[in-house]
Amino acid sequence: MLASVKSFLKNVPGLGPALAQLRKTQFTNSVDYWDKRYRAGGDSGAGSYNRLAEFKARFINAFVEQNQVSSVIEYGCGDGAQLKLAHYPSYTGVDISPKAVEICRSLFTGDPTKRFFQANLLPPGTRADLALSLDVIYHLVEDHVFEAYMEKLFASANNFVIVYSSNMVKEWPHKHVHHRRFTDWIAKHRTEWALVSTTPNEYPYDPAHPDDTSFADFYVFAKC
């Protein structure tokens, strides 16, 4: 019986490849998960597309314009889908996945305002007016990975940091998701930075519509 069910699912149009991709991206650790996901043809996730992506773009583009931000660095650029909606004078995209960097470089070939680096190959001392973290922090499952990421994020910002993430302690069924109160880490380890605004998501999480809603909100930090 189980074999016949598996055989049926495998032959459902579009579902077979999806199941194959899911098997290929079994969670082992944060770094491997995302590189394997991109190499298997996966994308950055629902938050980088459609109305959620548009909501993020409206918020950040307005912030960049209103605060005369001249340069942006993003830790976790992913597949570049979100970046297509961005209006930044100068952009540096960083990702742990070599495949993601390859995709972005191909996508934005010929655009002199954008450059991309694998995280461990980012030139020392690279900084920008604004550092971005979008839909990344709750994917940093391991504590040491989270802490290293936060240190780099704030060290790279001259004036502002914008985080788009959940900010709660809550169990989650997916192994590649780990909710935590990241603001507690900032309050303890980055006292020279102040949380100046929070903006709730226009589409708060609804388990009945997980691809069109999100548990992430905007948190804006400014250097004191």
C-alpha cells in the first residue's frame, strides 16, 4: 500500500520534482541547507515574492530615500528575487551559499551598482550606510552561527541596521527555523545601537496562508 502511494505521488505532475527537491534539502545545518536548496533549484522562499516582497520593498526603498542612504550591504542576499524591487544607489550582497552568489551575479550582470560576495570572501572592512537582514535571523538555527552573523551585520553598518524577522521564542515544526528574541542580543552586546522603530507586517502570519503571510516585522536600529 505504501509503495503504491509513493508511486502515485511521484507521478503527480509537478509534485514528483518537488518531492525530489525536498529530499535533497534535508536539514543538516544552516550553511549546508541553503546551498543545497539553491543547487537543487529551490528559491529564497515565499517572503521574497509577491505581496510580501512588495511590502518589504516599499518600506526599505522609502527608508533609503528619506534618510539619504548612499550604500547598502545585505547579509543573506539569497537568489536576488527581492533585490529586483530595490532602489539602492550602491549595493553589496553577501550570502553563505556559493550558488546564491552565482545566481545573483548572473541575474545582475552589467549593473555597476551591485556586487556580490560569498560570506567568507567578503573583503575585510567592507561597510555601508545601511546593513540589511531580511528573513534571515530565524533561519540561523545554531547559536554560534547566529552570534557570528549578528556581529558581522552590525560591524558592517555605519549608520543604520534594518532587520526583518520574527522576534520571539517559540517552537516551530520546521528544522530550518529557530525563532529567538534577537533584540535581547542587541541590547546586551551592541549598546551603541538604539532601536528607533518597529513596523508590524502588513500581512501577519496566518497558518492557513503561510505563503502570503509572515511572522516577520521590521526593526530599525540607528547608531547612537
